[in-house]
Amino acid sequence: MKKHLYRPTRDIYSTEGEELVGTRMVLCVTGSVAAYKAIDVARLMVKHGAEVFAVMSHGTSRIFLSQEMMKWATGNDVVTELTGNLEHISLADRDTTDMVIVYPCTANTVGKLANGIDDTVVTSVLTVALGSNIPIVICPAMHEAMYYNRIIQENIKKLKTNGVKFLEPRIEQGKAKLIAANELLQYVQDSQIGKRNKKLGGMSVLITAGSTAEYIDPIRVIMNMSSGKMGMSLAKEVHARGASVTLVYGHGSVDPGTYLQAPNIEIHRVNTAQEMFESVMSELTEKRFDVVILTSATSDFSIAKRWNNKIDSSLDKVEITLVPINKIISNVKKVCKHDVFLIGFKAEYNVEPKVLIEKAYSKLLESGADLIIANDVGKRNTGFGSDNNEVYIIDRQRNTTHLPIQTKDKISAQILDFIERKYLSSETTN
């Protein structure tokens, strides 16, 4: 029997998302002390589904980063020299390679590429990529004085004019520091949006996310621990499928302005449940949405009487009266003047799946939602703030689909697959 060799990236492939599935990325590493950071970039791209091939010169692999480390990081052999196999041609083939990334990129490599000098394996790959119109992304790393050298800036300008993308470094402590791996990943993901199947292209989607705060006095609030990660992940996935997104966001652990750096995403920040309600109703009144997804953990109750001043901490007893708040989900279809596909979320704490599904289905019937997504925030590794989730999707016929525990990015992709099937089929029927 033929023995199969273990591939070091097998266990992490697409574990954090599928945005880059089917893509081929060439990662060029040049002779910088920041070269070790290329390991993080390679692993991140693999975790989001990319096939990554590393290219390094002998000098880089001998002094800064070993060839074996990059082989471990990518799961593929590392190219350190050109042979009769014409590696520079095959790696920069426009029919198979989606992007060539230089991380980190030295001033030396910038100068060589800008002036047509082709004397290393990295510059050979870049020269062919530039001639093949393959997207090239350069992430500079050097001392600040070098970066602002007029000749180097002229070289950068020359390359930009020829279509090369530069992800600017952070200027700190006299150095032009390499862009963070997660920021590069975000750019790579955004760049691939146009190549994905855009079944939601041309549609408009409203999403709520995060928690809300109910003020007891000017400095004390009642709120839950929702991180907003599920809604943020859905917003990103909806945008990736071609829809324009309006996000109404309360409190959470993720900054939407940083996480969702993309066109066609409009973000409204709110604080309280009433602000969330008013913002959503205003959007629904003024705009036409095809789909509404309510992931926010909006407060169910508000404070009946809010103290105008800070409550004296010396008091023996403070009584707070809670009153119900208008439910956003119950008002969506009342406000919309057209058909809208409505998806709600129902969170319970430490209940049996049967009870969770029953309560979620009751909420669907009461609100007129088309789908309800139920999750138990009391379960280990799927509660508020977790990067994972486990959900049940219930439709109006009470058909239930279970999505077992996995990352929220993967859950989002499967939820959107489900919504596409349901929504597009209902559109065809109508």
C-alpha cells in the first residue's frame, strides 16, 4: 500500500473561513529582519482556504528565515532557485495564480522591480507577474529614512503607476514597520470578492449586530456580553456575495470600521435598545431592503425610571423597575412597504435542543419571520464572545437544519447558502 505523507497544513486548511478557497497565492519573502512574519501570513491565508507557495532567495533562507519553516507554514515546497522547471513562469501564470505578495519587501527589491533588474528568484517571479498582469501586492519594511528616500519614493510611484499595489507601512520609532498580517489578509480577502459567485449581487441587506446598553444612571448600565462577532461575520459574507450592506451596530468587542473596510457597507452606531429600534425603523422607512438579518442581542427590557445623577453608593437598597421594549423583529414587516425576507436570531441559555427549537419556532410565528436561527449561549465554546457557534436554522414549515460547532465565519457562509436557496427560490416562485 502506498504511504501518504502528512501535509502540515492539512489540519488548519479553511478552519477560519472559506473566503480564499480555490485561490492560489504566491508569497515572496525578501531579506529583511521582518521575514519571520511571513509565517503568520502564510498560515492565515491557508486557514481561509488559499493554496500558498513561498519564494525566497538563498540569502533570505540562509540568514533570516529557513526554507523548512516556510514549507511547514505553506504545506508546499519552497522555491529558492530557478531550474529547468521554469518556476518563475509557472508561479506567475495568469491562468493559475491569483496574486503575488511580497511580505516583507526591502528597498532593494522595490528598486530592482522598478528598474527592470531581474537577478534573484523573487525579482524573476515579480518580473513575469508584472508582464502577465497578475495583481502584485508589496508590503514594505525598512528604516524610515530609507522609506522616505526620494529615489525609493520615485521607485514606489513608478510601480504604482504600473498597477502594483502598496500596503503602506506603519511609521514608528524611526522605522517603516510591516503592515500586520491580519490587515494584509483583509486586503487579500476583499480583492477576491469580485471573483466569487455573487448570487446576492444588486441586493440590499440590513443587518443588526452587537448588544445594547440600558442606563440606570449616567454611568451605570445593564447590558449583555454579546461580542457582535456573528453579525460582523455575516455582514462581511453578505458583502462578499455582492450585496450592499447596512449595519446597525451597538456594543461589541470588534470595531466595525476596522473589520469591515469595504465599499458598499454603511455603518450606523447605536447605544441603547431604543436607538437600535429607531435606527432600524428609520432605515426600513427610507430605503428598500431585500433581506433583513437581526443578529443583535438587543435588550428585552429598559429601565422604567433612570436616575439623572449617579446613584449614591452608600444607599442600603436600590430598586430598579424594568419594562418591556418594542421588539424590532415584530415591527419589520409592518414598516416595510414591500416584501422583505426576514431572518431573526433566538438565543437561549443552557437548554435542551428540543426546547431551543420550540422557543425559536414560536418567535418565528409571532414575528412573521421567514427564518429563525437559534443558538444556546450557555454551551461551552459557543457563548457570547466566542469565535465559534452552533446553530439551528428553522423555517416557516418547521424544517430544522443543524449546523454543528465551527467558526462563526464558516457558520455565516452556511447561513448565507441557506438564505440564498430560500430567498432566491421564493423570488422565482413570486
